[in-house]
Amino acid sequence: MVDDCKDKNCPVHGNIGVHGMKKTGKVISTKMKRTAVVELDSVKYFPKYKRWAKRKSKVPVHNPDCMKVMVGDIVTFKESRKISKTKAWVITEINKKGEVEQ
């Protein structure tokens, strides 16, 4: 992490509070400025068919300047106040650096 982070929405160097749920997922896009799209994998049980089904969902999260998150990284993010119309989550730590898929 970089010490000279000027991002006011950074949970470490800024003044935004994080609370509520904590989730882990894989970064699939960092094309937007200070925003990353994280993919969450889950499974759901259907009692009628007695089967489990895999589900995926995409969540836009705030990517602080000091984190340097890349596509393929496994990150942990927490809930915060609304930062924009779609963002209400902030990346708090990078669990594993990933490989860029081509």
C-alpha cells in the first residue's frame, strides 16, 4: 500500500467508515476510474430437484488509489455508505494476487 493516498473514500487513509457485511470475491474488471467489478460465487439448493446450482453475481466496489488492484486478484471488501449510484462497498484488503487471463 502507498502512504500518500489522497482518496477520501479509502477505508485506511480516508474518512469513510466500513460496517456490516464482509465478502470475498475475484476482480473481473478495473476499467472504470476507482471502481472494480468483483464476481461472487455461491451455491443455491433447490429442494424440488434435490440439487445444488452454482450462481454468480457481479458487485461494483470502490477501488482506493493505494490498493493497486488488478484483474484476477482475490479481494475482501466491506459494506459502507453509498459512494455513487451503484457503489456501496469498499475494498479493504488484497488476499491473493492473481494472474491476468488472456
